[in-house]
Amino acid sequence: MGNDTPDLAADLADASAASSAVTWLSLAEIGVILGESPSRVRRLLEDHFLIGSARTGSFLVPALFLQNDELIASLRGTIMVLQDAGFSNDEVIDWLLAVDDTIGVAPIEALRAGRKSEVRRVARTLA
């Protein structure tokens, strides 16, 4: 990850702990929710519309990455900004789930509320 700072490292550690309290969905569950085939769900992951983790053994996606049974449209660009900054998939997820002092809430909550520009501005400063 680019330019690790003690505050960012602490925030990511907090997010990792917080992510254990998050509801996680399997790819099959996401397919049912979205009404998509397993291959289409895999394509959504490959194209960065979704991001998941296998840190618990099974590959899962936080349920917060869906809203009203649809993808959060602004998630893709945010994922790409963070990956371009050198974040791993787990680090992207942790950052999205952790409360960010600059934003005042977890970035995923801000995205769900339509605050894409603010989230991306903060994400770009992490590079």
C-alpha cells in the first residue's frame, strides 16, 4: 500500500476488526440478489464493480456493497482509485468499512448516501 502512515495503519487495523461484524455474502447469494448467473457475478468482480475477500477461507463480499438489491454504482471507481494507490483487496475492503475522520462515517456509508466525490477525494490522498 502506498505511503503507510501510523494513523492509516491503525485505521485499517480497526477496520479489520470492524469487518468481522459486517454481514458477508457468498457469490451465489449475490447472484440470487442481483438475479445474475455465477459467471456474471465473477465478471462483476473482475471488472471491479464488486470486491471480496477470502481471508476467512471462503470468498465473500460485504453485504453493504449492495443497496436495494443492486450494485452501488460509485463503488467501482472508488475500488479502482484505491487499487491504483497500491491497496490489496483486503485493504480496500477494510478502508471502505472503517470510519474515516475526514468523511465522518465509513466510506461505504458515504457512497451509499451518494457522497461519491467526497469519498474519492479522500481516497486519492492515500496514494
